[in-house]
Amino acid sequence: MPRGLIIFKENCKKFKVFHLIALFVCSIYSINSHASSQRVISTSPAITEILFAVGAGDNVIGVTDYCNYPKNACRLPSIGGPLNPSTEKWIALKPDLIILQDDSVVLNKHAKVFKIPTLEVSVNNLKNILTSIQIIADAMQKPKAGKQLVDQIKRQIDNYQTNIRKTQPRQVLMLLSDTNDPSRDLYAVGRNTFLNELLSIAGGKNILPDTMATYPKISKEFILAKSPEIIIEIGPTANLSNEEILVRKKAWTIYPTIRAVRNDRLYFVGADYILIPGPRLLNILDILARNIHPELFSNSINIKQETISQ
């Protein structure tokens, strides 16, 4: 049999199987489309953390490969990643709702094919994060818990702003730590991000202009020209021991004219939540504030930090 005909027949079989699966799933969700959401799949770490923070963790039946907090979420089945979701797992889990971010194109496409009810939220800035917390809480019939969490975050942000308002903003470069070599071009955190909003609240001023991309690639020449007062590297590779921090700082000494290098204002933050736009953003804010304005955390001045329980 010609190879082309074999491939054609195999594709036909795959299409038939996919069509039967789709019909099966449609029959399931047409029954439950108006029921309250009791079996929910989360498609991002931020969404997972929000669900658990508002007390809806028991309703979560599936998460992504990248959801590692809280501990109970780690025990749940994974549906893969946002770019390679396992639709077979979706079917096996029988969700009545999938919560996804509004920029999750692949996930949204698959959900529409299988006609699974979805809830889209945005977590690209602080306002949207707080709005999404309430939206998710309402969908999970936890409106009071959602409001309490939102109010708690707002109250703590106001607390930082009140204490930092009178300080002089520091020129800060925030880098995505993906290399141990500062002589290479690096990726930075731009102004159109929730991290930049937290940086501003913490008393920092991003040295990147508004015209740059969300996470632009910047050269060492740019860093030399701007000479930031503080450099903060964030990301998994910034999770360093004291010895490793000394080695990383030494690598920066080839640029002694940079103020952050000259004054030893280099910081490395490898916390697993540092890039997650969820309830633990208060932890991020606290870290940034302590690095930018350590004088505010002396014995004489204390910024009270509330704990997000999950």
C-alpha cells in the first residue's frame, strides 16, 4: 500500500477518535453546564494559589506542571503545561469548569472544542489581580473570603505606601536571572508588569523607559550608561547560597562604575513565588522593600506584614 494512503487512513482514524471523544465530552458537559462548579481545573500557578487562598482548594481536581503551592496542590493530577495540555486528562477528570488566564490561547481553544465551561481572568497588573481574586471567589461561591483577601492585600499595600512615601526613590534594575554571566545580554523586568508596580510601591524607580518591551533584552552597555543604584536579580537561578552570592557579585566587579556594584547593592531573589501574580505578591513586595529601603526595617521603624493563609 502506498505510504501516502497509509498516512491518510491513519489520520482518518485519529479524526474519528477525536470526534467521538468530543461528542462524549459534550454530552457530559451539556448536563452540568448550569450546575455549580464543584470540579475545577486550574491552568496557572496564580489561579491555583487564588483558589486555595479563598478556601476553594477542595474543589480543585487538576493543576499544571508548574503549580507547586500550596502543598495540597502538589498532590493533585497535572494536566500538563499551558502550551501542551493533556486533553485526555481533562476527560478523565470530568471538570465542570476550567479557569484560565485570558492570554492562554491554546487552553482556551481546547476548552471550546470540548465545550467545557471556562472562566477567564487577567493577572497582568495589580488591579486585575485583585479583580480576578474576587471573580474566582464569586464563581466558587466564596464571595466573603474573596473580599477579605482583597481587603487584606489592599490594606498591606497601603501600609507599605504610607511608610515608604517620604523616602527618596532608588534607581533600580530588576533582572530575570537566567545566566551567571553579567557580561551577556540580559532580560529585564519592564514597566508594564505587576512586578514594576510592586517595585514602585517598594520605593524603587525602574531605569527602563516606557518604550521598552514587557521583558526586554538589554545590553551591558545600557546598564553601564544607566548605572542603577540597585540591581535585583530574580528567578530560580537566583536561589543562591551565601558562597554562590559572593561568586555572583564577584562576576559583576568587572563593571566597577555601576553604582550598584560600587556600593554593594546587588540582591538575588530565588523565591519560587517571585514571578507568580497571586496572593503571595505581598511577600514579593516585602522582599523588594527590604532590599531597596533596608533602613525602614530597623528596630525603630517596623512595617507590619500580614500573612496570607492558604
